[in-house]
Amino acid sequence: MTEFTVRLTSLVYGGDALGRLPDGRVAFVPFALPGETVRVRLLEEKRAFVRGELLEVLQPSGERIAPCCAHFGTCGGCHYQHLSYQAQQAAKNAIVREQLQRIGGLVDPPVQALAPSPEAFYYRNYVQFHLTSDGRLGYNRSRTEQVFAIQVCHLPEAPLNHLWPQLDFEAVPGLERIGLRLGAGEDVQLILESNDPEPPEFSVEE
């Protein structure tokens, strides 16, 4: 496959960093940052743009940090863990502004600063998992529908993060997703999503 080197200039909706090739085409590169020079493998080529796989960061951004999650770069859920939380907020503000200008046609959209979460991690009271073929909880790989089993996740609140690793499902035809929602008093709602109109039968082991 073709490899190329590109200097990146901005982040776009979906988490990719954007740069331009010498021929003027836009290059989209996941898990890279503005200001970086990277080596990329070509994955998709169109008349006006290309998409690439990040192979090596030749010149890193000063904003780059080590992501806390072992699945970053594989998982399709988190796009910005290689940025500090403060830099993430600034990037998301800039993306919203760019979308309103480019798609909405607004010249100077009145975008207010994001209201930060008190916690950068372990803040979600709802989380949804896909299931692997052998019934393990997981997420989709980045930009695919392939499900991989996870060992950690730094997003759910503590009660959910304590519970989900204990869940063990057999492969049930039609069962597609598992949801967990944290309620008042740390009550947890288990949500099963299936494409089968007949609900699956489950037993609870003491």
C-alpha cells in the first residue's frame, strides 16, 4: 500500500486530523493531532480526499499526551484521549464553529465555551456494549462493525464499572447489545437489545 508524509493542520468532526497532500487533496488521519507531521498508509483514495492509517508520528504536537486507556487506537468510542481535557474542550468548540460556518453558512456563529464535566473520566451513568460471538462484552473497532472484547473502560461511573466485568453471557441468537443505566441510590438497570421479537430466556445464578 502507498505511504505518504503529511503535515496536519486541524481536527474535524469524528476525530480525524486534517492535512493536505502536495496535489491539494485533503488527507484525513485518525488518532493524529494538528501541528504534527505523520507517516500514513493510504486506506481510501477519492478525487478530492484520501483517508489514511497513522503509522508513525514524525513530529508530535506539544498538546499530545499518553492516553489512559489500553484500547485507545483500537476502540471506536474515544477519539481525543491523546489530548488533555482542556485541549479537548477547545478542539470541540472549534469543530462546532467550523460545522456551523461550513454547513450552516453562518459567518460568525455565537458558539459559547463548553461547560466542562467535573470529572474527565468515570462520569457516564449509561453505557452500551456490543457482544462478541462468544458472548463477551465489547465495543466496535474503530471505523468497523467488528466487535472486540474489552478489559477496561474509563467512562462509566464506579458502580457500573464494578458491575460490567462480572456479566457473562452465552451467545444468544438475536441478542445484539447490552445497556447499563445507573439510577438513584446506585440501582442499575440492565437493558437487553435484540433483533428477535421473542425475548430470550435467562437464568440468574446465585
